[in-house]
Amino acid sequence: MYAKAVVRATKQSGGKKPVLRRLTARIDRYDYRLDLESRMLILKIHNGREVKLRLLTSTERVEKFRGWSNYEIAVKIVEDEVYVSVYFRRAVKPRRTRTVMTIDVNFDNATLAVFALSGELLKLKRFKTPLRKILTHRIWIERIQRRYSRSWRFIRGIRRAIRRHGERIRSIAWDYAHKIGDKIAELVAEHSSTIVLENLSNLRSNVNRSNSFNKKLSLWFYRRIQFTISYEALERGLLVRYVNPGKTSSTCPRCGSRLEDSGSRVLRCGRCGLAGDRDVIACVNLFYRYLRCGVLGVTLNAPKPDENPSGMRRKEMRR
């Protein structure tokens, strides 16, 4: 695979020699030894030589992967610092699920709904995303680049400042993704749910709107959120399924008509009169698409971020 990548890069550069931009390597399990007790990694080098690296990680992470089998590591060198990613795996026995959890991921929030197989709504919850914090760092990067439009690529201090903001963006995104993945996984385990996510694999290539929207889309870390939710669920033996998200936020779940925007993220159906929060409607439509049948009773009032709704109405929705 890596040889093909080198050949491809050479062809793209017009036959020039490939440039080594990053000092990275993947090492097979036969070429290293890992001791979690002492947190020591021993790399086997040529001619029988070895390099010992002490891993800087938390006790919680060590305890989590104790008993797992490690099969490969990735080593990366950045500014005289060595970063190591260790890949673990273990067999997981699938659990029997009794509910369905649908998750609608948006720019500023992630909304989830837990349904019984009969269609009854069991839980509705919304989490805010840190997109505004990420946009702030992106704005600072653009300000620096505009102020030093001709020289920012060549001055080390300016490049370092831009790199710090970029690292902060990635740190915020990964930290949030891991935290929300843990929280959702706890809810999934509590309700023994099958997770239903939107298939957003072709989102970036199919969307081309305003500059403001495209900027938000470029900073939107939905892949990381879905990835952490998936592996946290699979680690607990729970199923993850993907469905087509097309028009889930614009189709009436009662009659199938197109919904109209009434402002404040509320959608209304001109045909049957149904009205509700667009994120909740998306969760309902995802549930329909997963089951392909059924009539459910769902209140379409959205919960506040990080809060459970109180006094929810479970009024039956009839076709």
C-alpha cells in the first residue's frame, strides 16, 4: 500500500522524486514489544539494536486496554517529539438490543431520540457542539493571514501562531468527540439500543453553498463524532447502522409532504398541520427509514441542550 502511494505521488509530481514531508512509520507487532505495566515501548532497529520509549499516558487508558491484544503501532516525529499510536483489538460478543436510538448531528448540536420497537419515544436529548469556539480560532487564522498576506508563509513566528490555532481547533474537536461518544455510549448501554446514524460519506462533495456555509462545513467534525460513537458502541457489543439522510429534516413524518420553515428551527406541514423542531423531526424520519414501517407517537418539542425534556406529550400521530 505504501509503495503504491509513493508511485502515485511521483506520477502526480511529474516524475520528480517524492518529498518526505512527515516522519511517520507503521510498525508490525513482530518489530516491537509493549509492556503496559511499566508503560515501556521497545522498538527493534537494524542489527539487533533497540530503542526504548516511555509512554506518557493515563492509568485509566492503561487499565482500559489491559487484556486486549495489540497488533500494530504508528510512530510520528514532530519537532523532536515522538508520538505513538497503539492499535488494540478484542473480540466482542454482540448484545441483544431492544430499542432504537437515532442521532441527528448538526453544526451546533447533536440530537438523539430513543424509541421502543413499538414506536414509543423513551428519551430525547440534545448536546451542544463547540463549533463557535472552533470558528473563533479559524477567524484568528484568517486575520493573521490577511494582516501578513505576503509574508506569513515565510516568517517562522507567524507560521507558529497559525499552527497553534490549528492545533487548538483539532484539540477541541477530538476532545468533544470523545466526550460525547462516551455520554451517548452510556445511554446506548442503558437502553440496549441499536444506533442509527446518517450516512454522510458524500456530504462534502455534494454540497456547494455560500462561503459562510462552506466554512462551517469545512470545520464540522461530524466524521469524528460518528467515529467515536461507533467504536464506543461496538466496544459494548451494540449495533450501529447507517441510513440515507436525504430530506430527513424537510419531509413530514406523518404524511410525507414537504415541510415549511416557520422560523426558530420549527418546521410546519401545510398539508396535515404537523409542527415541530427540525432536529426532532429528523430523528423521527431516521427511525422510520430504519424500520421501514410503523406508526409512532412522538412529541416534536425539542429539549434544551444537555437537558432532558420534562412533561413530554406522547400524543399519537395518525396518518
